[in-house]
Amino acid sequence: MGGPFQGASTGRRVFQGLCLITDRKAGGRTAEEMVKTALDSGARWIQYREKEKTRREIYREALKLRDITQQFKALFIVNDHIDIALAVDADGVHLGQDDLPLREARKIVGDRIIGISTHSLSEAMDAAEGGADYIGFGPVFPTATKDAGMPKGVEMLREIKRQVSMPVVAIGGITVENLPEVLASGADAVAAASAILRGDISENVRSFMKVIGGE
């Protein structure tokens, strides 16, 4: 399927493949170890999510991850923290419904990527109309990674794809087993944390990429 971020020369961003969301609690590894292993195994899109460290610690860790992702020519997105995303020269930022409004975030980040977490059709349409570069939609299935509410299912994912023309990244409880169903629903990409980080990261990434690539 190619890399996660293509089409810049045409003025249209295309997101596809696997987005690894870091989770320090999964697997007992450092963020650098997780990311390096995932990229070594074929992943090319990293979203750095850290909820518990201090902002200074998050900045320092993000700086290291930016260096690693640049070595692999991988997409690097920082969750929540616009200022840190800018400070480490990340490719963009991913924002939730309770973060800075999209319109105001765009004034700050310019043409960098902005992804928006959505949990309903109305939120997805608002993000599309507001000029987000992609939306994360979910949770599609039950997930223990974070409290994101009731699972939405693949039927709602299909409806989102029918209603919006922007890239949709499915998230929440996605595994190798249900990945084909998610892709068949029209999702442009998938985001995963525990399904990749628990156990053998290399094997997990390769399994995901094999399904995504249609092999």
C-alpha cells in the first residue's frame, strides 16, 4: 500500500497503512525501544501519546522519537501537545474533542498535519468541514487502552466513510483477526497500541502489514 503519507505534490494528503500509538504501559519498554523496533519491522507512522510524564519529559522523549522517525523517513505525530509538536519539528499533531479547537490549532501549526479524534458522525463531519487532514474514528471494537466510550462497530465506520471524503483512521480494539473486516469497511488506515506492543513487536507489525498489503 505504500507509505503512510503521500500525495503532497498534488496538494492532497493520503494516509494509509498502520499507525503505531505509543503506550508506555504496554510491554514494559521505553518509547524509543518500541518505536525503533516497530520501524525496523516496517511501520512508517508513529503517534506519540504520553499522558503521565511532565511536559519537559514529554518534550525530551519526543525529540528522541523525532530523530528516530527521521532516520526511517516515517511520519511522526504528537498527541495533544501542539507546542511540543512544533518544538521538535514533528510532522503534525493529533487532537481530541477536549483539546484546542481545530480552527485555532490550524492558526498555530500552519500546513502541518492535524488529525482529530472522533466518536460520532457529527464529530467526523465537523472535523472534515473544519479542515482536518484526517480523522481517527472509534473505538471500533472494545478496548482497554483508554476510556473512549462504547464501541462503534464497523457499520458506523462504513457510514463515516460514506459521509466524509477525508482519510479515516480506524482505532480501538483492532487486531490482526478483525483487521480484514475493518479494511473492508473502507478505513484508509488503522491505529493500534496494545495489539502491536504486547508480545513480539516485530512479529505483530509484520502480521499487520501483511494483511494491510493484501499478501
